[in-house]
Amino acid sequence: MANQPVTSAGHHHAHHFKSADHEFSAAKQGMWVFLVTEVLMIGGLFVAYAIFRGLYPDMFSAAHKFLNVKLGLTNTIILLTSSLTMLMGVSSAQRGDQKRSLKFLAVTFLCAIGFLVVKYIEYSHKFHDGLLPGANFTNTDPLLMHPKTPLFFSLYFMMTGIHAFHVIVGMGLIAWIMKRTAKGEFSPGYYTPVELVGFYWHFVDLVWIYLFPLLYLVG
Amino acid sequence: MNQNETSNKKPDQKTAGATNGPAGSSNETDGHGHHHIVPDGVALKVFGGLICLTVTTVVTSHLDLGVLNFPLAMFIATIKALLVVMFFMALKYDTKENTVIFASAFVFVAIFFGLVAPDIFFRGDVYVKKGQALIREVSGAGSTIPKGWISTPELVAKGKTIYATQCSTCHGVEGKGDGAAAAALNPKPRNFTQDAGWKVGRKPSQVYATLKTGIPGSAAMPVFGSLSQADRWALVHFVRSLAAGAPEDTNEDLAKIGIDPANEVAEKVAPSISVEMAMERMTEAPAKLVAMSGSNLEEGTSAGAKLYRSSCFSCHGQQGSGGIRVKNLGVKPASWVVTRALNETDAMASQDKFNKAVILGVPGSLMPGMAQFSATDLRDIYQFLKTGK
Amino acid sequence: MATIEKHSPATPSGAHHYLNHGKGLWSWLTTLDHKRIGVMYLFTVLTFFLVGGLLAIAIRIELFTPGRTIMDADTYNRVFTLHGAIMVFLVIIPAIPASLGNFILPMMLGAKDVAFPRLNLASYYIYITGAVVALTSLLFGGVDTGWTFYTPYSATAGIGVVYVLCGAFIAGFSSILTGLNFIVTIHKLRAEGQHWDRLPLFCWALYATSIIQVLATPVLAITLILLVFERLTHIGIFDASLGGDPILFQHFFWFYSHPAVYIMILPAMGVISEVIPVFSRKPIFGYKAIAWSSFGIALLAFLVWGHHLFVSGQSELANFIFSLLTIFVAVPTGIKVFSWVATLYKGSIHFKVPMLYALGFLELFTIGGLTGVFLAIVSINVHLTDTYFVIAHFHYVMVGGALMAFTGGIHYWYPKITGRLYDEASGVWAFIFVIVGFNLTFFPQFIVGAQGMPRRYWNYLPEFTTLNQLSTLGSFLLLAGFVWTAFYLWRGLKHGPLAGDNPWNSLTLEWQTPSPPPHDNFAIDPIVTDWPYAYRAENEK
Amino acid sequence: MFISNVHASGFQSSAVETSATLPLQGTQIAAQWDQLYLFLVGLSAFFFVLVVGGMIYLAFRYRKSHSPRATYITHHHGLEALWTAIPTVLLVGIFIWGWSVYTKMIQAPGDAMEVRVVARKWNWQFQYSDGRVTLGELFVPVDKPVKLIMSSEDVIHSMFIPNFRLKQDVVPGMYTTIWFEPTITGKHQIFCTEYCGTGHSEMLAKVIVLTDEQWKTWWMGKKISATIPFAGIGGIAMPQVQASASGGAVKLSGLALEGKALFQTKTCTTCHSDDGSPKIGPSLKGVFGHKVELADGTSVQADENYLRESIENPTAKIVKGFQPIMPTFKGMMSETEMNAVISYIKSLK
């Protein structure tokens, strides 16, 4: 039957595990395997990027100049900070300081909102300029005369779009963890969900660490 | 490995009383190893490192290190990634199992790219004809003429020869918009000899843009993006020379198409070969490109010559020698047809064979039936082709 | 000295076990017990297998004569696409891992449940959702692109294709979650004393399969997302005119789909490695070699997908690399087949139904494997690919391999799952129908394929009529065999004699607990002290 | 219900004798291909007998009643090493032989005659270097290398010539090539082997290999008098598609029926529908005998001449609301084919 009802006194490990540590290490390994599937999925997009950059290097170098490096840099800083605050949140939960953990999780959540706002500004700018993926590309700037230019923006929107989707999912997870922290479910003996959400968030930041130079800087 | 297990216990003898099993069972990880709590000091130090690396990668990306830019950016990104994984996700203090699991993901992404690349980047046997790669041959010719947008006699002359091969089929020999293929077009191709009616405009930059992007909406005016930049400027000036009073460019006009007249930087676009161009190069019969010089057109004063020049010349070339590329509009992505020399075909065998070929057209080819000629017209043209007068 | 004939006394029917642990539909629908989830998967997979099988019969009837027999081209294209999609995504990928694997793996490890029971139930519901979403495509005109969805045809097909793509995308996650669950279960929940070299080969096979599921299925997810965006918003990544490359889609698709065929066959090999030693009453031959060749196949699975693109316009260099890598797949597969045959040597063979299906598997899988070598050689592939030769090859390997092992596995673990025994005699007869029907259906297709009959043809040249008619005849026998099997297995649920804990006297852990097993599998956590194939007690004089 | 069809088509024994397992060897390379193929069949038969025969023997020999007690054997390193090494060596050998045949298959000689192939939904168009265009029939001289440069107008198709053991996908937006040097004159069947929609199984064509003098007459544009037999499969034509499921089951007479097939093969269906559904061009259902409103406001009675003119000189009269992009089909259809298509259009009430 399911885990014993969770009491504030502490979490009882599921019946098929030998101990809380056993359950925790299983949960963590499960999370690492999940991150492997995420790497493979986003890896598919990076392979597509590498192929088309290899096929049309000049188009990529021309088109990537139309991305706003300043906004990209701000987003990178925001995500790195959110990664730090998430880590602080997790370590506070591990030490049992629930209030401090809640504070840091809240800051992480705000950073995520900031990231999406910057992303919205970038996207609306692209929509306005007609720099849209594939057949919807309507920009007539002479510097973008290469017939395959829409492909760059297809890749740009797919990669940053799927990343933004993962940021939104991350925000949902952080909110869920904040609710449970507020209810005092976590303690130095049981903080698995916090750490796993932390892993997920660090992974989202990890993907952006590669997206930023690939799309914005070297193109 | 032959099990030398000597214990005679039945293989899975249930040991009495081992209800929940001893705590330290073999496959459980090393007790509290994974409970590592990342101290705040380490977190801040790592965060500082990440910020510095971010700044460095942005700065180094602005320096033009040529081929080194990409690997450097990837190297810095990988260091940042390792920092996040090792410290923020505490993989450094985790079991070796999880490290192997997470690393294997990148190995398989590398396998995926590593085995797609041999296909994507090594195709092209079709473009390599007898060892000479088509694409490379064209891209080599990407020379740019400085200040191409100012007309010079050489550009006009060069434009004329390009015009003959690329444009005369629709726009006609003298640019009146009466080429052979124009019959099937509505709206009719532009008549360059008149000042009125230019949809985009007659300024060099406007003609240049039309050549580059074609006229949206008109089914016939294709994109000549595949022509090298020098050819396009030559065409611009030849076309403008066909009628007097063509307006000149201002600096904003030039800027609009991305050219800065002051520092002579011609627009640098690596010429790519269009599918049509590649196809045309491959299926081109060893045709002789007829260098059309206007001079000997006027001399042919006989009726046959005039008739021939008005409706046969643009496809059959100089006195029926053929070798002109005619665009077959019926096929997508368009195929080019090269006309054969008339005396090689049996249409010239006799007058009535010639008449039949002209009136009814030739089945299986693009020769349209031209019923408008009278018997005398046909006799004159036939004589002109036979005797050259 | 226990032989198979003597049944140990059956557990009293009143005993408490997983079937009567909770009563009513709700207790089944919200169960976290890996055994119940396995049974639910089993019934769902068998239902889809019936639907897919009937579609196959419809195809065979249509191909009975050239030209129109019972349906016209559009309907035929939709039928073979649905047959392909259902059989691949909804039947043969979850068949062994999700149903038998879910039920047996934790018990083989001496564990009480899989590592993440809730994730296990979620995976079942994700599978059902994916199936429902995929089948709604029928309301939007169905899909006629073939289960491979090659662009640009799929990028210009009717709106129905978007539903199948989303369905497959969702069902893919069920496969990922099962893989994830099994990897952590095998790492963390093995019984005490069960070191890696005492792990039953079924667990090794599921472990290798889970690794493929976890590493390959996400790439299918991204491929389907890209195709949906290509279909709806023309992002141009697979569209030549916008700079994309239709062959890139084939690379993305086959990077998943070739490892997927190993997701199908590796668990089947696991079942065979369990069945043959039990019914030969002697250890499996070359345990280490078989365990390691599972991993060899799992790794090679990711290196060889290019042999599906030999004639698709792939570069000469890629053809060379992929052909060279593909031929080496035959080496670990050969090791397994030779080891199974060697296990029979000096054994004491009991011709029970599971053993019959295992021997049937060996016969069909050998033909399938050998014809695979034909298709691995580039020049031979050029003539044979996209013809009925390929259809015969992959049916020999998938139906002849995976589904025969699945049926054999169902018979082998039937007593453990239901606590009863099926009717042995009708089992043997049904097997004869299946094996004869299968060979009669698919062997003629090798010949007609080599003669040049292309696949996915609704109308074919009259020269191919006779062989197609033979094949249709065979498909009826095959249908009869499977329907008869379903019938007597269903009848066995009520009327089968009680099976007792270990009717086959197997040494693996799942047989050391009552059948049907109690809710927590084992009253006391078992301690493993020996190799699961150490049939030495009854062998020494 | 399918019994009746069996009588209708009957068990025709194929008129043209095809070898038991393989199509005709239309080129030298096909012969070399067959050598490798038959070697592989032999090798597989050997391993099949070894494995399955061995299995049956062992299972029978050591059946429970005959050997009640098994012997405890777990492995044998020597044997296992053997059955790893031998298959590896055999496989590498086969690979090398296979690759040598493949290099011959893909490297075309320099002087090969180039023919441009355009594949489109459900027919093949061949264009020769002098601009001549044929639909569904590729004319080539015997014993001379021919190189096909292929591209597709819509989806991926695949050129498969069983007698030459050749197959190559035809991909939109890129060129793929195959080459062959036919040694047997006659018609060789071409299939499309990459699924491309409803007409995938009808997208057939023929390589017509001509003797030298037949080739000269054809190249000069004259008709070939002799009827050319089928070489290998393809002799009996596929049953004609009766009324498609969507259209009514109108009984079509001879000429109109032929016109219906031509309506497909001459690619009219690409832009014109025969069941009223809108496509790129106007639907031709119910056009004949009615008034047609033109783009320039006038309207005209749609009679045979109007139909003929619209086929030969399409831009002369443009129907209101449609683009003037129909190419001329003059020269693409013989006189009889023109009549057949027009009579089919007349039959579309």
C-alpha cells in the first residue's frame, strides 16, 4: 500500500525500501536517470543545430547577429542567480531552516518570472521584425538574403521555446515545494522533493548555459 | 564461472527471523555519503566563478578569433556546466553510479551527431561531375567589382552577354518584352525600351533589388539570387542603357539595399548555387553559347531575315545554329531546354517538311505551332536559313 | 528428486493473495501493486494485439488478389498504417517489459515492489492516454502515412496525423518511465546476496532494454515535436524548400526506431533464457556470455540505424560506416542463439508449451536473424529494401521472435499469475497452428519480395498472385492459432487445476513464493545464496 | 465476396516465365549481384540447418523420457570463443564482397547518357538531353551506360528497377542518381518503392531498351514500328482501377476509360479534380457543354475546341478566379491521347 500517511513528526519510508536513506538514494538515482532522458531530448535539438550550422555557416553567422546579446546576457545572469538561490534553498531545507529555505525558493521563483519576462520581450521583438520560423519568415532585411535564413529562426524558437517550457514547469514545481515547505512537511530527515526539484532547476540552467553562447554569441 | 558454492542450503533458503533484513545490505549506498550539504561559502565561490566565466565568454565572443571562437565558447560553457553539475547538483559527492549514468547521456548524444555527420556533410556525389565539384567552381567566382553600382562601358558589355543568355527568352532580344516564352505569360514581361511601367523602379538599386528578389505576385519573374553580384550589376546597367532618361541613385537608395557608397564595401554575400543553376550546368548539352552581336542583325535586309529575326531568332539563334537555352515553363523546379541546330534536324530536309514543322510545331518538344505565317513567309524564312540572305 | 509431474499441493483457495487483496474496480484502477499493474498492462496489450491482428487479416484478404479485393487504395493505406502504429507503439514495445516485466522483475529480485510504484501506475495511465489520443485520429480522417511518418508526405498529410504523433509522443513517456523504474529497481532493490552474477537473465535483458528505453525514446519525443511543428507551422526543418532536409527526419526517426526493435527483442531473449534451462533441467549455457551480449546488442543498437537509409540518398561514406557496424550485430545475437541450442545438450527436455514456444522462437528468430545479414550488406539491401523481403524479415524477428517469446512467457508464468494451470494438450495443438501458419504466411513473402514486389502496395502485378494467396492462407492459420490460445488461456482462469507454488520446479525467486503471490510477494525478505540456474541438486548421481 | 473476385481475375499463370526466386538479370552487375545473393542464401541455409536442425536433434535426443537426468554444464570457453570468431570472420568477408559490388553499382562511367527524371505524385517523367519529354517510358539504347539524375516535385518517391537490381529514393530539393548499362532489350518494369500516397501502387513506368537502329529512329523523333515485348515481370498489366470509391460507379466506354487513366498519368489530377472538389485549377466535372466565365469578364461555351485550346494553349482563355500558370501540354500528348482525355472530360457530367 502507499507510503504511510506523512506526519509532521517525520516521513516514514515506503514499505518496499529498507530505510529512509535507501529510499532517498533510489529517488535521487531515479532523478538522474530522468535527467538523462532530458539531455537526450534536448540533445536532439543540439544535433539539429550542429548539422545546420555545418551546412550553412555563413547564414548562421549573419542571422545570429539579429539576436539581442544584452537580453541574452541578462537572462543568463538571472538563471545563474536562480540556480544559486535554489541551492541555498535546498541546503537550508537540509539544515532544517524552513523559513530561510522558503525565502530562497521565493527568490528563485521571482528569477524565473524575470527570465520569462525577458524572454517575452525578445519574442515580441522577433515577431514584430518578422524574424519567424520557417515559412512564416517575412523579414526583408537585405543582410538576411540567404534563402535558408528562416531555418536559423526555426531552431532559435524551437530551442528557446522548449527551454522556456521547462522553465514554466520548473516554476510549477518550485511553487509546489514552497507550499509543502510552508506546511512544514520537510525536515533534516526528509527533504527529497526539495533536492530533486533543485536538480531539475539546475539542469534547466545547465541547458541555458549552452544555449546562450550557441545562439547568441557564436551563432 | 562454475559456481563453487558448496553451501547445501536450498538456493533461497529463507533465513528465519530476517524480517526487515540487516540495515547495511550490500546494494545500499554507503550510509550517509549522499547526505552532503553544500556549504554556503562553496556555493557563493562557485557562483562567482560562473559569473566571471559568463562575462569572459561574452567578451571573447566579440573578438574575431576566426575559427577559434566556436571551440572557445564551447570550452567556457563546458566549464560552467561542470561547475553547476559538480557543486550545485553535488555530483562530486554522489555515488559513482550516478556519475556514470549522467555522463552516458552525453556519450549517446555524441554518437547521434557522430553518425549523422558522415551522411549530411559528405553527400554531393551528384554535384561532383568528373571530379570537378560544381559548387566549389561557382563559389570561387564570387569576385566583387568595387563600386559596381556606377555604370561603366565594360559593365554594360558584360550585361549584354548575360542578358542574351538569361533574359532574352522572356524580355525579347531588344528588351521590348516580346521574347518567345513571353507568349505564354500574362502580365507581359517588362519592356525595357520604354520609361513607363517599371513596377519597382528604374534606379540602379531598384533594378538590382528586383533582380535579387524577383517581383512577388508575378508568376514569371524568377529570383536571380544565384547570379554573382558582379553579373547582377552588369545586367542592371545594360537594361538601363536600353532607354534614355533613367533616374540616378541617391545615397539612401543605396543604403536601402545595404551598400555604403562611401567606403566601397560591396555587399559580401557568399554566392550559393540554386538548384536551377546546378541542374542547368549538368544537363547543358555541349551547346555553343551564341555571342549575340546586334550588328549582323541589321544587315539581313531580306524579308526572310526580318521574319526570322522577329519570331525565330530568340530560340534558334544565329541563322538557325541553335544552342540557346530556353526555359521550359511547364516543369517545376523548371528545366532548361537547349535548342538543336536546325540543319541537324530533318525539318530542313525540304520546304514542305519545314512548313509542317513550323505550322504544326514539333511533338515532344517546345516548338509552338505558328499558324500565322503565310506560304510566302515560310518560303522566305526557309531561303534565309538555307542561304543566309 | 522433484520432477515436473508431481505438483506440490495447491495453496488453499481461501489464501490471501494479490488478486483478492483489494476488492472492486477502484482498487484495481488505483493499485500501486506492480503485479496488478502488470496484469492490467497484459490485458490492454492483448486487446490491442487483437485489434492489430484483425487489421493484419484485413490486409492479407485485400492482397488475396491484385486490384481491389475488399477495399480501395485510401482505406488500404489507412489500414496498414494503423496496423503498423498499433503493433509497434501499443503492442510489441510494452508487451514483455510492461506486462510480464512489471509482474515478474520485482519478484525475481526478491523485492516487494518496483522502486517507484506511483510512477509505475502513472506510466500505465500515460500509455492509455497515448493510445486514446492516437486512435482519435480515426475521427479526423485517419492517417495514411505509414507508421514511419516520412516527411514531406507526413508534413502535408491530413490533420489526423497530428493526433497519432501526439499519441505516440505521450505513449513514449510510458516507455521511458518503465525503463527508469526498472533501472533503479535493479540497482537498488536486489535481494540480499543477489550480486550481479546471480541475477536471472530475464533481469539482465530487462536492464539492457531499460537502458535503451531511457536513451532512445526521448529522441523520438523531440522528433515527433519537430514533426508536429513542421506539420502545423512549417518550421522548415524537414522541408527541402526552406532549407531543411527530409533525410534528416529519417535519421532522427531511426535513431529511436532501430533501438526500439531491440527494446522489442531483448526482453524476448530474456524470456527464452529463463524458459530453456527450466525445461532442460540444466543450467543455461554461457550465462556470462548471454548477459554481456545483451549489453553488446544494446550498445550496437545505437550505432546501426543508418541501414534504413541505404537507398534514401545517404552519402556513400555513411553507407560504408553503417553497413560495417550493422553486420557486427549478428555476433552477439549469434552467441545467444548458439548458447540456447547448447543448453539443450545433455539436458532432460520437457516438451511443455513454454518450451515449444521457445523452440519455435529459435527456429523463426534464426531465419529472421540470417535474413537480417542480407539486409545489412549495402548492395544486397539496394534490391531488397522496401520490398516484401523486408516485411518478411521484420515479421520473422518481431512476431516470430518477440511475440512467440511473449506467448511462451505468458504460458510459463501463467501459473504464477493466475495460480492455475492451462490446458497443456490444446496448448500444443495451438502451437502447431501458430508455427505452421506463421511460416506459411511469411516465408512466401521472402520470395515475392526478392522477385521485386514493393511493400505497401495495394495493387500488385498479377505475376505475384500465387505467393500472395499462399500468404493469406497462412495468415488464417496464424489467426486460428492465436484465437485458440486466447480461448484456452481464458478457460484456464476458471477451470484450470490449481498450480501450486512451483509447477515447473524453477529456481528463480518468483517461484519460491505461493502463486498467485501475496500482496508483498515474500513473507520474509529472501536471501540469495546461489546461482539461479544451479540445477545441480537433481543432477548429481 | 472475395471468392467472386478470384474467378474474375483467375489464377493466371504468368505468361512471361520469371526465374523461381529472382527477376531477370538485366545488366552485368545484376548477374554479379545474384552471385552474392545466392551465396548468402546458401550460407544461411547451412546455418539454419546447423542451428535449427541441431536444436531439433538435441531436443529429441535428450527428451525427458530418454534422458531423465541432465548433466551439470555451465559453459565452455573454447566453444564460445569459436562461435564468436567464426561468424565475425565470415561477416567481414561478406561485407567486403558486398562493398565491392556496391562500388560498381554507384560509380557511373564518365560517358553515360544523362537523362533527367522528375518524379511526382504518381507518375514518372523522363527528359532527354535534347529537351524531349516522355511520361512513364524511359527509352534507352542497349549496351550503353545511362545515368538518371532524379529529383521529386512533391514527396519522396523511389525508383526501383528489379531487373537491374537498382533502387534509389527520389528526394525533393536534391538530386540522386543511379546508372545502368542494360544488356537485354525489351520493357523492364519500374516501381515506386517509397510510400507516396493513394496512387503509390499505380506509379509504374517502364525502361524500354531499344536495339541500336530502333534507338536511332527513336532519337530522330520517329515512331518505332515493332511492338516491344516485356522482359521479365510486368507482362500482364495490373487490373485497371474501376471507379474510385469517391466517384460514382459510372460505366466508362473504351476511349473515355483510356482518357481516365491518361487524366492520371498526364498529371492533370495534380491541378484539376474530376469530382468537383476545388484544386489549383478549375474542376472539370460538369464543364463540358456549359457556359464558362473567363477572367476578362466574357464567357464562352465549353465545347471540344475550347477544351483542346485550353490544353494546347492554356493562357489563351483563363477561367475567372484562377492563375494563368497552366503549362502547355502541346507535344506531351499524341492525337489519340488528346481525344481520349477530351472524351473523358466530356463524360464528367
